[in-house]
Amino acid sequence: MTKRDKRRCSVHLVVVVLCLVIDFSDTQLVINVRNQGGDVVQENIFANVTDDTVSLEFQRSDGTLITQVIDFRNEVQILKALILGEEERGQSQYQVVCFIFHFEKESFISSDAMSKLRQKNPSTIRTPEEDLGRTNYTMDYTVVLPHSGLISPFIGDLCAEAGEATYTRHADLVMWAAVQGIPETTYLTALKKFPSSVDHFTGNSVEDKPRPSVSSCTNMKKMRSPCQCHLELCIGWYPCGLKYCKGKSQAKNGMTYRCGIKTCRKCHMFAYYVAQKQQCLWDE
């Protein structure tokens, strides 16, 4: 075998190894879900054991593309919405918004458990076992993307198109700081607080001080005026826990084993500042 042939073999071996790494570190599940409106949407769920993340993506019937990323190491949940614009009302083709908030690890199954899920009947249309209702979030800050790695390393790439529209809350900062064992001020450079008035920001203080409110976009008539926008994002089906069954042992304390998953539906209502009502035409 010549040196050139050896090099070719080495290259092919590297390619094969890389393919194996990709296959084992990032697994996909495609789920058909019936939403509350009766429509069937297709969810794509990815589990990456190496990064310890789970991602879920689907397109709503109105064309909005929803992406959810769960970062287990940092207890960070990212919800991204790509919303199609209304060109007849002067909007661009689409706009992207991202919401960053804390989650409890027990509310999702781990990336490792997710990577092992398989479907016996992939064409089955699924509905969740439990509806967890809706949680309301009032956002406090715009996240500065170049420094967003202080919160999670996955925000920068996922929310790249939402440069001025990536949001988080003070309450989440408190929980992340406690989890990481660091002061809240560690996140200072990654935050820009919403304006205290319609004209300027109050500065980069993470102190939770009261600020004057702005009117809801629902009540705002002037398209160029700032207001508080509302956007609801719902995940129609996701694995929210593991099920355990008891073995058939005759002993009183029979062994338990994992025998399935629990599935849930969850909605999130976000309230956040926008510089113009034009950025929130759906809130009417």
C-alpha cells in the first residue's frame, strides 16, 4: 500500500468515526401531535447527550416556527419564535424573539433518557396525558447576545436573529445565581434593562427596582409608540417525566423498573417591552 493510499484510508476512517459520533450524540424523534384546535403538527425532538440538551421544534398552523432548547447543565430553557410578518401592514418577512428562563430539572426527562426513546408506531397521532396550563412571565431585561454565554452557551447561536429581542427576568437570574453559587452581578454584562421611560434605559443595574410601566400593546393605537407586548407559546406534547412499575416479585418491597414516560402540554405567556407597537401586531 502506497503512502497516498494510507492517507486515503486514514481520511475515510476519520469520516466514519465522525459520523458515528454524530449519530450517537444527537438522536431525533418525530412525533405527530394533535393540538387543541384539532390540527396535527409534527414535532421534531433532538437529544444531545454530549451537550446535555434536548431540543424540540415544530411549526404552528399560522406559520410560526417554535424552537425549544433545554440546557440541563445550566437549568436554562430557551423558547424561540420565528413569526411571519404581515407585509400589508408594513412588516418585514419575519421577526424572531427569544425568551430565556429557568426550569426545574424534574419537569423534563434527561437528555440520556430522551435519547433512548423509540416509537413502535411513528404514524400515531399523539395527545398529552396532562395539561399543565399556562404560566405567565413578565420579562425585565434584553439579553446582550455577545455576553449571553454567561447564562447558557446555546443562546448566541439559537437567538442570533433576535439581537434586540432576546429577553429574560430578574427572578430567573436569582435562581441561576443560586444554582451556580455566584453573585447575581455576574450576569451584569449580559443584560440591558427595559426603559424606565419611553425614551431611555435606566442603566445596567441588575437590582430589582420598580420602574414606570408602559401601556399594553392591546390598548395602544399609535404604531410607533412603545408598549408591553404579549405572546403565548405552547408546547403541545413533550415527555415531562418517567413512569415506574413494580416487578412481579412476591416480596412486599418488589423492585421497580422504568416502564414508560409521562407526557404533558404546557403554555407560556410572555409580557415584554417593545419600542413600537409595529413589532407586536398580533397583540390586538
